[in-house]
Amino acid sequence: MADETRVRPGPGEPADTEGYARGLGSRQVQMIAIGGAIGTGLFLGAGTAIHRAGPGLLLMYAVAGAVVFCIMRALGELLTYRPVSGSFADYAREFLGPFTGYATGWTYWLMWVVTGMAEVTAAATYTAYWWPAVPQWSAALVFLLLLAGVNLVSVGLFGEIEFWLSTVKVTAILGMILIGVGVLTLGVSAAGHTASVGHLWRDGGFFPHGVGRSLLTLQMVMFAYLAVELVGVTAGEAREPRRTLPKAINTLPWRIALFYVGALAVILCVVPWTRFQPGVSPFVAAFAEIGIPFGAGVVNFVVLTAALSSCNSGMYSTGRMLRDLAANGQGPRAFDRLTARRTPAAGTLASVGVMGVGVWVNYVDPDGAFTYITAFATVAAVWTWAVILLAHIRYRAAVRAGRAAPAWFTAPGGAAASWCALAFLALVLVLIGIDTDARVSLYGVPLWAALLGAGYRVLRRRDPAAFARRPHLPPGAPGADGPGPGAPDPAVGEAGGLPGTPAV
């Protein structure tokens, strides 16, 4: 099947101006958004975080969740201003300059590549529950190849698989919460005799190791929220993005309250925090403590599903980001091509190849692989989120000056809220530098910056126009300041694209 840069949609099949098929329906985007809040950071990373912070981890998740919601509302305002698959990288080019967009696109690609390594690491860890004799690296390799195959077929298949994987996660975690509440209120199972809300402040108090030690877990907490911005990448392939994306963003607070704070609070009430160990899923440990027949095995299957879901999303994201970079002249031209099924196969395969480094890490150091990888991913995520906030601040300034079209889906607090969220992200970076385990992630920053700088010089020499300033979408332009979620979506159709959007 031949590749081609521009592919026409089939009869009756919508496509966007970038060549992608808008194959993600509302239910799929909504479930991708919900599933993005339930991943390895919660199911596996929370075990290490509980061991370090105790019940105080609940406050860390709540505060970080509020900041993440500010970031997502800022992104939502930009998405309704101009929905494109390049998302925050494209907004960075427009409002912060071509180099920032270039650096953001490649850093976000690196973030998801590294996250993919973490997810296959977690998936391989979970398989050891049933098959302890299977080498961790070999299980990671098998999962990596299977998910690569899924992403190469079509965006519709990706969306459908992600919908059902996320449905399994959501259903399971709601069931876990209900069972935990039953243990607490009705005293069912052997754990019912010892379960108590008092576990949240006994055994050393709410902050058993002090507030400072709890703050050091923010690196792992922020990693848990890593996938929430993925809805921005779906903008180029979502049907009616101006309607579905704001709805997905607005459900974030209750997802955080229920799936993170609520689920962990119930678990910590059923089982004292002192019984949780690093590298062991607190959900699996809790159900083993409750003593439900096959309960721990079922939960282990669910958390395995969660890890595979997150890795699947990572492969989807990396392929699209590489194509956006190539389409804007800021990456190898080979990544600009789509298959006849309108998937960026070249970018996806290249990303999977780099994710294979995670298999090697699992082979060299299977015990420390997850900690090292999540630390690297968190630093890349902080950069991405900071760029979203800075682009939002500059966008608001452009709107006030009459140089950019206003969006109808505005972020509460405006630029002031974005500045506060930026301050929080700066605190996270400082804490990463203080934490001896996470500090290793900062050592790679100068190397990555040097690689970005070298690539920038080469690409700018090849195509100077690719690094020219991007014009804003002016007030009154087609698609500007859409009338809201109930109106026809100007992003769907065969018009020549939105002003300021690169032709692909």
C-alpha cells in the first residue's frame, strides 16, 4: 500500500484540512479523556508514593489535580480558538515563536516515548503476578509489538480499542470503590474488622514523614496526570471538536476527585498505609488483604489493561506529533506521509523503535526501570504544560490587543490562573532537583537541549520559512470565535483550512 502525503476521504467520510480522517466520535473522545486519568501512575506509582508520603498523598493529588485542571482549561480555550492536531506545539509556534513550537513538539514526543517505556515496564511487572518465571524484558517486548500493530491500522480502530480499554478501567475502579465502601460500612470480609477511617491519621498522623517528604512525591503525582492533555492531540481527528473537547475537559475535576482522591482514600481506610510497598500496586495489595476470591487477580488484570491503554495512547500521540513537526518543516520529511488509511505510520514506527530502549532498561535494571523512566517523563511533561500556560497568557494578550480571535470557551481566572499554575510547575522542578531518586531526570536536560539546538540549526538552514512567525487567526475570520458547542463545526469540511494553519 503506497504512502501519500495528502489523502482524500472516502465517500461520506469526514476529514480535516490536515489529511486525517475525523474518525473519533464523541463517546470515544470522552472515554479517552476519562481513561487518560486512570493509568500506571495511579495503579503502580501510587504504591511507592504511599510508602513515602502516607495518607498525605491524598492532599498532593488534590492540589496537583486543581493545577492540572487550570492547565486543561487554558488548553481548552486555545483549542476552541483553533482546533488542530498539532495542538500545543502549534499554539507555541504562533504565540511563543517558531523555536518554542519546535522544542515543544519534540519534547512532547520524547515525553510520550519515555512514558511508553514506563507503561510497558508496568505491564511486564503485572504479568509477573501470574507468570513470575517470564523475564520482564520479554513481556515488555511482546506488548510493544502488539500495540504497534493496533496503531498502524486506523484511527477508528485505535479509538474503539481505547474506548473499551478505558471502559474496563472505569468500571473496575468504580467497583473497587464500592467494594471498599462496603468493607468500611458493612464490615464484610476479614478486612472489615480492622478497616477504619482512622487509618488516615493513625500510624504517625496524616503526614507521617512530614509535609516536606510528602511534597517530594509531587514528581510521581504529576506523572499520574500525564495523559490528560491527550484530548488536545485528538483535535485533528475528533468529530465536532468544538463540542466534544470542552465537554471532555470540564469532566476532569470529578474524574480526579473520584478516581484518584476517592479511590485512594477508600483503599487507605481499608488497609493501613504502612502495609503498602514500592513497586506493588496498592489496588492489588488491598484486594489481597480483603480476601475476595480471585479479587487480586482480577484487579491485576485491570491494571494491566490500564498500562496497555496508556501505552496505546502514547503511540497514537507520538505519530501525530512527528507528523505535525514534519508538516511544519521542523522534522524529517518522511514523517509527513500518511498511509492510505490516513495513519502516520512512519512516525509511529520510529517512535516504537525508540520505545524499544525501555525493553533494554527492563533487561539491565528491572527493579529501578519504572522510577528512572517516570522521572524523565515528568520533566518533559512540566515543559509541555508550562508552554500551554505561556501560550495561553500570550493568547489572552493578543485578544485584548485585537490581534487574535476570542474563544467562547474561556479559562476561569484568565492569565492570572495560568501564572499561578506556572509557579506550581516551577515548584515541582525544584522538588525534582531535591529528590535524590528523581534528580537523575534533570541530568539529561542539557543533552536534550543540545540536541534540539543542533537540529534547529540544520532544519532552519534547510527551510528558513518553517521557522517564520505564524500569523494569528484574526477576529471575524472563518471559524473564529465559534458560537458554541451547539453550532455546526467549522473545523469539519473541505474548506481551505483555517488562517494560520499550515497546509499539509
